[in-house]
Amino acid sequence: MASAPSTPSFEGPNDLEKQDSKPFTPASRQDESDTSGTTTTTTAGNATTAKEDPNILDWDGPDDPQNPMNWPRYQRVGHVVLVSAITLTLNLAASLFAPAASILAGDFGVASTTLTALLVSIYVLGFATGPLVVSPLSELYGRLWIYHACNVAFLGFTIGCAAAGSLGTFLACRFLSGCVGAAPVTIGGGTIADVIRKEKRGGAMAGFVMGPLLGPVIGPIIGGFVGENLGWRWTFWIIAILSGALSLPCFFFMRETYAPVLLSRKAALLREQTGNPELRAKGALQLPPRTLFFRAIARPTKLLIFSPIVLFLSIFVAFLFGLFFLLITTFPSVFQEAYGFSTQTSGLAYLGQGLGNLVAAGVFAKVSDGIMVKRREERKRAKTGAAGGEGSGAREGGEGTARAGKDVESGEGVSRAAAAPAPATKGKEKADARPQDEGDEDDDFSRPEDRMALVPYFTAVIPVGFFWYGWSTESGLHWMMAIAGTAWIGLGIMWVLMSCQMYLVDVYGAEAGASALAALLVIRCIAGAFLPLAGPKLYEDLGYGWGNSVLGFVALAFVALPVGFEVWGEGMRKRFRVDL
């Protein structure tokens, strides 16, 4: 903490909201040192200070009220609830229109089934584009203004979809609404990491991740009734109303949560009040905004290319998310053809997936954090026991130990130990972006791979659901049997998606977590946009039974991937560094 002639007091987070700041990038992600001439070396997950600089500002201890982790509970929970509600609304927009897509196709003279599917999935393609720009910007300038700007833009483009007079206008507005709608979905995980401590994130993340999976399930149920009774345009007016209603509490209640930006604002305020131009936030770099911007833009791509963790998880999640959207885009045609459902009642076909998603979210909230805490405590006890055994052996070790014991009894040993200086760190380490933990005292015993403990089992549930759903439909069994099969698919996909996102947030922390999730979201949404286009042709050529069986067999092959993360994940984290 800087020592200044006059240090103002800060009562809470609102004091920093008034301060403008330059773009900020944590030094733990860079190779350059700042211009102060002080060597403060930081590597992600292992911070080492070679020499303290009184002009470097950090939080005022672990209980600093400005730190979002220490905000009142209602404020932290409020942010999680609002971010989750925004995410749910944005994902409702992905599929609320799906049952009414055939009505729009009739109005605009679209005869191709592939183009009709594109009317729905082009929104998801926008989801794959937006994060590449918006997510890195949030790590430079903060998260708050991203939420506000994207909420307003999403509202405008959604109104454009509702009022579109041509197919081209509709497709453009639909795509752009997906681009700006992806921002809150991408940075929401970072917001949760900003305000919720690691061991309590499971429940918060379960609520947040329900949006991407529960929204596309609830949407068609509502959209089927709305489309048939009010027309396809009202599926967008409903989303516009929800988006506008959420934008107001977000504007008045939400505050900036990204710690580096808050520290940068604190430094700017102190520079102004103390007249000390050398004051700066911990890890701040004196680089031009243009350099920081392009470096941040490249961050998700670099993670995809150079981090096996991000690459493999992105491929894994992308395939499962593509299967998920293949199902929700083909449900109306499948159930209308196989079971004679109307546009209105075809929305009921999504109930199975919705139930599976809800069960997975409810169980995950309780189990995931519990597994992580339990394994952490087991490692802590094991290490403490081993250290105790070594200590007992040392006490039996003869004359040197006896002399040390006398020193301790007389107080001399304690005094000498207290007076001894800490060993200096020699040289200057290269800063890198090795996946990090958050620096609390239990991090030595925590493994992010604990989040993946049950993923192999839930991945194996997904092919079971595809076999069940496909052959129930092919054999003409009651429609409830087919919907029951989709419940297993929803259960497995929901668990896998929540676990993988939590894993990345735990590995990369609040600072680079948004970029890691952006990389994941890009690949996931590309698959979600294009894999569904193969659905109609797949069912036409192979039928519902073998068509879904092919998907199930491919999903079964992916069971090996989470097993590999459980075994080799920690080694990959330690071996592969990405200079961001």
C-alpha cells in the first residue's frame, strides 16, 4: 500500500465508480515490467515480490470493503442474480422463435429446410463472434459498461427483428443481436469469480449456467403458443420487453466488480489528491491503449492455440452444445411428423431436456463445491500428518535438536528466528500466464480438476439418452418415452457444461477467466450454429433410430476426455504456459 501524505478514506465500492481510469492489464499476464524501475515479479498462481514499492497500490488487507469479495452479501448475490437473469433472457432469445420459424419462412417465401434452421441458429453464430472483441475489452476497461452497452444494443436489434420487413433485415438483426448478446454470457463467469469465493462458486455457477441450457428449453414451450396465437413477431417483442425490464435494475444496482480496474481507479484518485504521479495500481503497465487492446483481442485465440486445457475443453463442449442445438432445432419437425404435434403443442417436446437441466443444476450446486472442499481437506490432513511425522523424527535426532530446544525454552531461538531476514529472491523471473489460483491459504491443497470428478459419468449418460430418444421415436412408442430419453441428454449436457466452465474459472481466476470462457464460447457457438444444419439430412438418410445412434456413439467416445483431465489435467496446467 502506498504511503501518501494524505490518504483519503473509502467507504465502499461506490467511491471508485466516479473515477475514470486508463486501460488496465494485470502484470501477471505480461512480460514487460513497469516504468518505475522496481522489480515486482508476478507469475500467475505464484506471486513473488523482489522489492516492495511504496507507490504500488493494492487492497487494504484481506477485509478491504472496496474488494468486491467483501461487499455485503445482498450486493454480491444481487449481481449474481442479475447476471443469471440476463443470461437466461439472452438464451431465451435463441429458441423462443424456433417453433414459429416455419411461420416466418412462409411469410418470406423460404422453402429450404436448411435455411429455415439457419433462421434460428444464426443467432448462435453471432454468439461466436461477439466474445472475441467484447470479452477482452471487459478485462481492459471493466465489466460494467460492457453490460450496459450490450443490454441497450441487444434491445435495439431485437426490436429490429420484430419489425423486420424482409428476410435480409431479419437475418442481419438476428445475427447482430447474437453478437452483442454474447457479451454478458461471456463475462458473467468473470463477474461471479469477482464476487464469490472459489469454494462457494458451485451454486452461483449453477444458476448462471442454467441460462444457456434452460433458456433454449423454456423458449420453445412459450414460443409455440405465442407463435400460433399472436404470430412470430411477438416472440421477439416478448424478448424486447424482458430485456428492457432487466436493463433498469442493472443500470441502478450493478457496480464495477473487476478488481484490477477498481485498483486502477483508486490509484487515479490518490494521484489527484496527493499530487504523487508515481502512484499506480498493482501490476499496472504503462503501455498505450492501442497496444493493450490488440493484445487483449488476441488473448482468447492464443489460449485456444497454445493451451491444451482450453482447446480440448472447447472441442468437448462444442460438440455437446452442437448436439443440444441440433435437438432443439429438430424437435418441432420430429414431433410434428412422428406424433402429429401442432406448432403450439410441439413446444412440449422440450420438457424432457428442461427437466434434465433442472435436476443437473440442483445436484451440481450441492455436490460440486462439496467434492472440492472434501478433497482439499483430505490433502490438507495428509500433508499435515506427513509434516507431523517428520517433526517427530526430528525431535528424536540428538544433540543439535536438544540445543535448539533449549534455545526455544529460553526464548533465544525464537528471537533469532524472528530477527532473521527472509531470503531474498534473486534475479528476475519471466512473467507468464500460467493458469492461476486465487492466492488464499487453501490453494496449495485445491485442485481445479476436482470439478471434473463426475464428468465422465455424466458424459456416459448422454449417449444413453440418444439411444433411448432415437429408437423410441423410430419404433413409434408413446411420445412420453421419447421425451424421457431427452431428459437424460439434458442431464448429462448440463452437468458437463457447468463443470467445464467452473473448471476454467477456477484455473484462470477472475482476471483471465473471461478470455478463457470467450475462447470456449466461440468454438461452442460455431458448433451450435452449424451442427444443427446437418440434423434434417441426418434423419432423412438414416432415420430417427440410427441417426440418433450415430450421435450417441460419437458422444460415447468423448468419455475418455474428462478421464484424461482427471489424470493429466494438473500436469498440463503446470507444463503449458501462455504468455498473454
